Amino acid sequence: MPDISRRSLAAGVGLLAGAVAVPAAAQQLLAVANAPKFRAQPLTLNPDKIKWLSAQSITEHHAIYAESVNRLNAITEQLAQIDFAKAQPAEIGELKREQQVVYNSSLLHELHFECIGDAPTSPSGVFAQAMSRDFVSLDRWKAEFAAMGKAVTDGKGMVILAYTPRDKRLINHLAADHATGPVGCVPLIVMDMYEHAYKADFAGDPAKYVDGFVQMVRWVTPERLYREAIRV
Ligand SMILES: [Fe+2]
């Protein structure tokens, strides 16, 4: 007998469900089988090559991110097992809000780690042109981005450079938590301003962490994402 994955089975029965009524119990089983499984992404940087952040700080931060992916999987599976027709709306609301927080946390952390560089470089090509067009100069962008990071005084938040497909522009925005930001934007650079990102190395001086991040941005990451975004 051929090996049929749970997801393939769910997809096949899901197509069938368009034509034939599927009993509620069967829908429940299909929902569980079809629930996505998220995997923590390994670091794409070598922590030992980063001189402005300690390797221990980076690896411990990555472990925090991996825990949020585990939590995302747990919530997603919990939601898949719920019979929504019978569930308490408040329970659904709480789970969906937390799911969004940990989902965004996962995405933003992956991009944060991808943006940590080990040497000062500069953007190039069409992305460099877009940065000059929308921020006047790279120095002015750095000053704005750094000031936004230093404005986070409660140890919670993300500073994000994003592309807005609607306006076809780059903007910096400040996410007060993992779940706020302009609708439809594509994040290109993420600087994690949660205290766990800098406390081990810059306990009393997060401004030094901000300056280090801004000077050491790994520009190949936003360049790649920008080129992908403008094709949308
Ligand atoms: Fe973080």
C-alpha cells in the first residue's frame, strides 16, 4: 500500500468535502491532520564571528525564539482539536490572539537573526536607490532607526524597516509588541528591542546595542527581501 501522508489525505478528503457533506467528527480529524507544523529555523550566522554581541547571548536568544515556535505549534494543535461550533468564544479569542503573537514573534525573530552582521557594509543596487529615495540618505535612515530603538524604554518592542506594497515605499515602524504594525507591510529589517536581546551584553546601556546593530546590519538580507517584494 502506498504511503499517504496525513496532509495529502486531508487535502484529498477536503476536495471531496466540497461535493459531499463530511460528518463533524470526520472534519475534526481532518482539521487535526491538516494543522501546520512549524519548525524553528537554525541560525544562519556564526555567533563566534559576531564581535559586538556575545555568542552566548545570541544562542540563548535563539533558544527563546525556538520556545516560541514550540508554543505556536501547541496553540495551533489545540485550535485544530476544538469544535468551534460548541466552543466558548472567549476561549477561541484568547487562543487566536496568542497564536498571532507567537506567529509574528517567530517570523520577526528569524528576520532579526538574519539581519545581524559581523562587519560594517552598505546596501547596493535597487535597494540602495530605494533607501536614498525614501530616507534621503543612509545616514538619515540609520539615525531614525537608531532613535526609534532608543525610544523603547520598557524592554518590549521591535523596530522594523518595511516595504509597503500599497504605497511602494520603505518605512520604519515601531511595533509595541509582536502583533502591531502597518497592515500589508513586508518586513525587511528587524531589530529586537526586547530586553532579552541585549541584557546579557549591554545590561544598563541598550543604546550601545542599538548603535552596534545599526552599524552592523547584514544588508544582503533586506536587499534580497526587497527584490522579492517589489515583484509582488
Ligand atoms: Fe527576542
